[in-house]
Amino acid sequence: MACKDTSGTRPVHVRVADLSGVDRNLRRVTASARSFKYKGRASYRSFRMKLHFRSLLGLALVAILVGCSSRQARENELKHDLAEIRKAIDDYTIDKQQYPKSLQDLVDSHYLREIPIDPIAGTKDWTPEFTDAVPNVNQTTVGISDVHSGSVKVGSDGRPYDNW
């Protein structure tokens, strides 16, 4: 057992057996100090674990909230992109007196700057709806009359994205 002298500069070594009658009390104090020290570390560890758990729980809740707002943002972007493509199809059909054969025709004729990326599917693969209705008597080919998302996921309103 090591003790410090009164000046606190160097340790003084004392054997526990030399303390005669104080020996039992010293051993009790030493044992309780060790157990207290251990309990202190354990409670500190449990405190840190609880703190980490609460932090992770908070981060998980934030991630869920961000995910919900992110989904809403993607759905709003999908609605905007669909409206833009559908307007371009209508404008093309009125001006050219025929339906576009592909979405690339809308880009080539400058009705769209580029084919937008489907925010739900993450690709430029849209599902076109072809029609054989003729807006002009001279038209004999089939063209795109509408477009839908290429995703098979279900939206927040319960409808599949490919039905929007």
C-alpha cells in the first residue's frame, strides 16, 4: 500500500500488517473505497451510455422527420415535372398538329429544355401513354398523349406514382 507524505512529493510505502489494530479498519476502508470507485465508474459509464442512447434516439427522430419532409418535397417535384411535361405535350400537339412520338421530340423541338429526372424513380425513364386518337385528319401515327412516373411505389395519398 502506498501513501503520500505530508508534503505530497513522494509516496511512502507502508505495509498493512505493520498497522496492528488498525489493520482491519484500514482493510474495510480500502475495500469500500475500491467498491465506491468502481461504482462511480460504472455509474459514469451508464450515464454516458444513456446519453449516447438519447442522442441516437434524437437523431433517429430527426432523420424520420427529414425523411417525411424529403418525401413530400419529392412528391411536389414530381407533380411539377408531370405538369411541365404534360403542358409541353399539349403545346407540341397544338403547334405541330400531331402528338410527339417520344419525349426526346419535345426536347428537340425546344418545348422542354431537357427530360427531367423522375424524382421518385431517380431516372429519366418516364412511362408514356400512347394514343391512336388523331388531332388532325392528316395524322396517321401514334404518339404520346400523357406521361406518368416510372416508379411502382405508392404515394402519401395512397395512389401509386404511376397513376399520377
